[in-house]
Amino acid sequence: MNNKRNYYRILHVQPDAPVEVIRATYRTLMQRLKQHPDLGGEHWNASLINEAHDALVDEARRRLYDRTLLGATDIDALSRQRPQQRQGSKRQAPQARGWRPFEPIVID
């Protein structure tokens, strides 16, 4: 694969995005954003989006693409995220200066 296009940027997804997200983004680009030639889009853009979709949906092709695009050393960094990024940051607010979390008043 001599192509150095970044398929993740073409489809507007993260490198560790699951296949379901890639398929949904592909459908959004082609239908709602009207990139499909039948809906008024350009053939060149549609073929590029199709090429990116085909490469990222197939696991073997995606691994090969990641190796050629990023190199063998950066592949592991794609799938690794900090736990705070995956589950959302659950940092506690500082308790300094009399701050306390909001507690709504319950009226019975």
C-alpha cells in the first residue's frame, strides 16, 4: 500500500474507532452530507470515501494500513488511551476555601 492518505481524517474518526462508528460516519458522509454522486456529490470524493471505508472496515487491511501509515512503533499508541479519556474524567473538585458540591433541596 503506497498510498499515504490518512483515511481516519477522510472519514473524520479517531484511529481507535470501532467498526460501527466507521460505518455510521461513512453513511453520514455519503447520504446526509450528500457526497454520493447520485445525490449531487463529486465522483472523486465518493471514491476516496469508499476507499477509506473499505480499508478501515476490514481488520486485516486496517492493520496493514496502520503499519504503513504510522510504522510499527506507533500502532500500540493508537489503541492506548488514558482511562480518564475512555470513561470521562471523574476528577474531584478541590475542597479548599469552603467549596462543596451542589446538593439539591428535596421537598416532601
